[in-house]
Amino acid sequence: MKVAVDRQSAEPVYLQLRNSISHLIRSGGLQPGDRLPSIRQMAEAANVNKLTVVEAYSVLEADGLIQARQGAGFFITQPAQRSPKRPSTFAPDQQVIIPSAEKPSFLDTRTALLQANVIPGVIPFNSGLPSASNLDDLQRIARRAIKESADKFFCLNPPQGDPKLRSQIAQLLVQLGLATTPESLLITSGSMQALSLITQHLIQPGDWVVVESPTFYGYLSLLQQAGARVIAIPMTASGMNLELLEQYLASHRPKLIYTISTQHNPTGITTDLAHRRRLLDLAEQYDCLILEDNAYEWLSYGPTPPPIKALDRCDRVIYVGTFSKTLMPALRVGYAIVTGDLYQPLVERKLLHDLHVSIVSQAIISEYLTSGHYRRHLNLRRASNQQNRDIMLKAMETHFPEEVSWTVPQGGIFLWTQLPAGVDLERVCRQAAEQKVLVAPGSAFFADKQGYPALRLSYSQPLEVIERGIAILGQVLKRQLGQRSLSA
């Protein structure tokens, strides 16, 4: 392969290499599956340093155009999978839920999940976590981070987080269309701590809080602990039902709206810009705060509208994000954007809660961002997730009964499967678990733990188990629907 380098150009040499190879790929000169020259061979051919080639290949990998195979070299990536034939058919009943105070706890749900996942050979479609990947990168990056930050390990960190990391996150968020400053960022022990601190500060017993229905079950438990009264507004195919929302904003005057605007958990829905603007307008009209929890935002397959916080001009929206769902959960690093008078009280509350987030974890995240490995990791994760989604959807088209409907998410790791009325959801989950297929029952995501029968399925599993697990689940569903027909 001949790649010309113009040493008089103002463009860095590694970008010239990247652009030349990118052009060859996009023009068809290099085909999917072709192997690129080794780093040494490319360095000799282009008459450049090997580190320059490493940087060029890293950027191409971040662009999703090439992929490294351990011990084999770099290869042109395969084209995207064919899109599933069946579109999203999500059209649930539009019933508002105002639950009683009694609900199972987050601890009960979480403990059951952790216990089930240690069983050997299970297919954990109930998992909300990314699969392990790029462990060699992790080891190198962690060693470098610890070496360069060792002097900080014997000191206390600011409660709002390491200044360098806050600055890096502020720069990162610009890619979402969200301009903020390090002084508005609060680093937390995962997004769950951010949600907890914000809810404890804002909500008093008896306050009304709006949530989507269904929604993240962990936040429902936080509201229960705070003594809040919940109004669960049903989701439509385009997001929370805003007509119903306005009715309850007028009648109940809630203090807070909790929303997941991008890659909604559990449905996978992303709202459009018009929906976001209207939601913000309603919050301003009825003097209500918005808590925007976008844990899976960075896993979108294509462009998404800017977060609601990016549209906020009155310090009405608090935005929460995390690295747990995009990088790895064990580091426990999340963040919140808090503007206006709320920031300082939340910093003080956090200081009393845990002093500061682990300096080691913050240093590792910072090194991922500094080195560019986070961007590369995200591109690989998105490509893998999209392939897994397509495989799962095709398997569902093949193995699921026709009466079952589902969403087709444009990112994240979840899709939401709605079952016909009258299906025994508990029995479906139990019979699937007996065959080592774990699924998350939809009841966990409704404010009254009931709602309509549904399943949340995660496609963050290895490709080789997805079709097998869906085939087993399809058999269980067909048996259940057959039994329901016989008893009708």
C-alpha cells in the first residue's frame, strides 16, 4: 500500500495517514475483511515513525473503520448488519398510575439480580451492564494513571471532584451539544449517588414527583425512601405522554419531573427535539424542576437531539450521566450538571456523604479521556451493540409469537417487549430461568409493580448466546400463550 505524506502540510502526519486510508476504505479500494499492513510495514512504506502509524490506526479504529484482532493485526470492519424487517410496534395503554406507598425495595430487586447472575452458564438478558472488553487497554491505562497520579493518593480530593476530570467532562459534553463549565459539574460515585443526593435535597415527604411509566426501578425506590408521592405518566412511542403530563402538572403541582430522554431505560426510546422543548416549556409554565438521567446517552448509534439541559436557560434542569454504563461499572464514576443556587448545597451534602469519589477511579477515567481511548472504546461499543441488537431482533422475528410487540432502539442496550394481556409474567420469567435464561420482568419498572405484562431484554451479551437465549424464551412464550388460549 502506497500512502503519500506531505511534510510541508499543516495537517499532522498521522491525520494524513488516517485520511488516506479512510478514503481507500470508503471508495472501495479496501474491502471489508482486508488486512492492513502491520505497523512496521506501514511505517516503512510511508517513511514515518511507528508511533505515527499507531496514532493513525487508533483514530481509524475510533472512527469504526478498522478493528484490531489480537495477534492478527488490523482489519477493515464488516458493513453493518441488515436492519430488522419489523419496525417498532410499541403502543401501550395510556393509563396514569398513582401508586400506594407499599412497593418492593431496590435492595430486594438488586439482590435477586446479583444472586441469579452468579449461576454458571446463564444468559443474563436481565443485565443492565456492558460486557467485559478491551481488558488489555484497561490494564495499561490503569497502570499509567496510577503512576502519574500517585502523589494524589495521600491527599483528600475536592468533594465536587478532581478539577482536571471535571474540565475533561465539560469538554466531552460539548459533543452532545451541551455547553457547561467545570464549576457546574459534580463528580459522584456513579449516577445513583447523584440521583440520591438530588432527590434527598429537593424532595420532602408528601411531595409529588412525576416519572415515566415504565421507568428505572432504582429511582422508584429512591422516591419511596424520600416519602414522595408518585405520578407515573405512560410512555408513548415518542416519549412521555405530554398531554397527560400537563393535566397532572395543573392538578397536582409536582415539584420534580424525572425523565430519561435518550436511550430510555427500560424501553430504549429517544425523544425528539420538539418533545424535549415542549417538556421544558411545561416545566417552566408550572414551575417544576426536571431531573434528566441519561446513563446510556453515549451509546446512541447516530446523532441525537441535545439534552434537555442544553435548552435550559433558567437553571430548571439537572443533568446526570455516568461512565458505569459506557466503560465499566466497578469504577463507580458518575457526574451531575447543576447550575444556579442548587450547586453549593449539593456539594455540601456530598461532602458529608463520602468526602469525595475514589481518586484512583477518577484518575483512570481521566487517563481514558486524555489518551483518546474513551472515544475509541465508545465506537467499538456502539458497533458491537448495534450488531447485537440486530441479531436479537432477527431472532425475535423468528422465534417469538406474533402477538408479542417490541421497540427498536437506536442505541443503548435494551429493548422493551410487550406481551398480550393475561400472560402470567411471573411464570414466564420462572420457566425461562429454569433453562438458564434470565429476563427482567416489566413489573419491576412500573410504579405500582404491576402495569401491563412486558419484559426488558438486554442485548449486551455475546453474539453466540443471543439467538439461543431468544429461541428458549420464544418457546416459553408460545407455551404460555397456548395455555392462555386453552383456558379462555
